[in-house]
Amino acid sequence: RTQLLEFVKPHADGWKAALAAALRKSVFQFLTSCGRTDADAERVASKRLQSCSTAAAQRAMWDKLSLEYCPRAPAPPDRSSVGKVLVIAPGFGIMATPAQFRTLVRAFGSAAVCSSQHASPEEADFDMAAGILPILQEIKHHKPKAILCASKGGLYMRELWRLMKAGGHDHLKGIAYLMINAHPDLTQLPQGVKIILVQGAKEEKWQRERGYRNNGRVVDNSLEALIRTGSPGMCYLYYTAEVNSNWGYRKGDTHVPVSLLQHDCLPRLVDSLLATSSPGAAFQASSRAFLSPERVAAENGLGWHPETLSSRFEGTEMRVEVPPDSAEFRHVECIFKADPASGVDRFYFPGRGTSNFKITKIERVQNAALKDTVDDKRGRVVKMLEKAGIRYEAGVHSRWLFHGAKDADAL
């Protein structure tokens, strides 16, 4: 009550004007706490409040402000009531690579169930019309929220999708699907359902190139071409590239994807399928759990909006030293030295970290022309996401990262 009274002051024009002034003050204080200057906060507050004539509009404004300026720390997923997750046994490695299914059991408990159909659909005398019936019965019994398959089990999933399209199986449209290893005969994804495809750069059995060129062209019959046959905003390609650099070696997955067993990856992909947002956005957001609470706080303190950063510009020099006793210095230092969240292994500087490094100087690059380019790029990304039905979120679609230089002279 005391805090509310501090915001809501009597107004000569009545209580509506008093509430409007209180709302403006709260938005102003939020923006200044996120690093905006007073003048900039006033300008942004005026712009955002122009279309906030209803309580619903005000809630939407606050949600958008939080996502853009001060993203919330990631919360652990609630897997206690997600419903059943059905795994099609053939091809999933229940006996050969049991860790894959055990990962699901650890995450989802008894909600993770394995099909009793173990017949290989690749056998010469296999009859799919008869073989799919036990799986249809299990779907009817378990009523799963998600169905997972791998390798040859993809033939069963492809048949489920064929039945869905043919009609008479509308209940299949309410299920999300995760396919490990895109079957070479698969050329079209069903419409109106959530789908995640998992493939690695070192896939040795069913090779199919990723198919995205630097000029934006998508190669026919590629993974990118396949994922785009599904419904926009409902499909996600989890692709592990092969990257070898001076800083580390990221291995592309083979037909048996090892990366799914690391960092809770497979359960996080299932969480993404079951999320209310798009699978891609939900999976990217889940990786923020790798950051320590200290780094999350420092990133929010440093700011996410380009105008928040440029509001700190001072003078006309391109490079300005950041005062060592400033909050800006402490935020950058924390981000650079912070270890990952508990239980997460370092990729860069493994085994030694960066906390022992002594930072002698931090400079702020005040490149106004580059800032305009960043503004334009960010605006186009926001519009592209909104067109796909995805809300832009700082910390998910923009990240605080470090990059090196080829030599000391470049610095």
C-alpha cells in the first residue's frame, strides 16, 4: 500500500489522470532502471503509453517491455503434468543405446512410455497396414501429448502422418512429433502439427545436406527444404554442425546423436514441443538456464536494447574507457568471468575458466553508424519473428557474447 501511494498522487483532473500519471511514472522508473537516460525513458514511455487505453493493452505493454529490456530468469520446466510421451521402440535404441530412453524416464518419470510394437518396418515381408495397428491402439490408450521416433521407427511415424492426411484420424493432429534421423523417403511434413527433426552433420546412414546457402537459397531435397514444408512457427530443425576452431571442437551428430544425451537436450526438445510458443523459440529460451544467476543479472543490468547502450555514449571519441568503479564496468566484468550454471560444463577454457583473469581496462566503442545498423537489423528480426507468430525476447533472440581478434594490433 505504501508503494502504491508513492506512485498514485492526487491530481487536479481526477482519479483517472492520477492513475495515468502513476502508470507513466512506473514505466519511466522501469526504463531508467534498465539503463535508459531520463530523456530517453520519457520518450519511450510516451510512445508505449499512446496505445494503452485498456487494462489488457497495459498488460501487453508490460509483457513486451519485460521481454525487450529485462527478460526473466528461466524457470525449470514443470514436467509433472505434461501427459504421456510415447516412444516408438523400433530404431530408438531401447537395447542398443538405452541411455536415450533412460534420459526421458529421468525427466518425465512414468509419463515416458515405450511402444510394445517391436517389429522392424524395414523387414522385407513387413506389412505396414497391420504393423501400425498396435501403435494406433497404444495412442488410443495412452493419449500421448508427444510421439518420438528414431531411425527406422520413422517409417511408423510417416504412416501416422499419412493416415492423418487421409482422414479419419483427427486425434493424431493434437499430438506433437519428434523424429530423430530424417528418413530419406520423407519429402513432406504434415500441416497444423508441431514437429522437431533431429539430424547431425556426420549422419552416415541417411545423408542429407542441411541445404541453406549464404545467399539465402534453400537447396532442393535438403533438410531446410523439408522443414519448410511444415506449418510456419510449428516446426524446428535441430541440427548439430561440425565446427572446429581454435577455441574448441563441436562434433556434428552421427546416426546415433550423442548431443541428445548432453545438457538435458532430449527432454528440453520434448519440453519445446509441448510449450505454448513455437518449438524453436522455446528450445532457444531453455538454453538460458545454462547461465548463472549472476550473469543473468549482469546482462540485464548492462541492457539489451541498442538505445540503452547508446544512451551511455559520451563525448565524440570512438573509444571511451569505462570507469572501473562504474556499474557498467562491473556488469561487463561479471559477464566475462562468470562460470556457467551449476552442473553445466564449460566449452571455452574448459577446466580453468576466466575468473583468474585480471581486467586492466574496458573500452566502450561508440560507433554511431554501427549502432544505426544494429537498430535496423534488430527491427527486421523483430518483424520477421512477429510475422511467424513469435514474440521477440531479449536473451533468446539476442545474446551477450565475446569475440576475439586475429592479433593484438587489431585491438
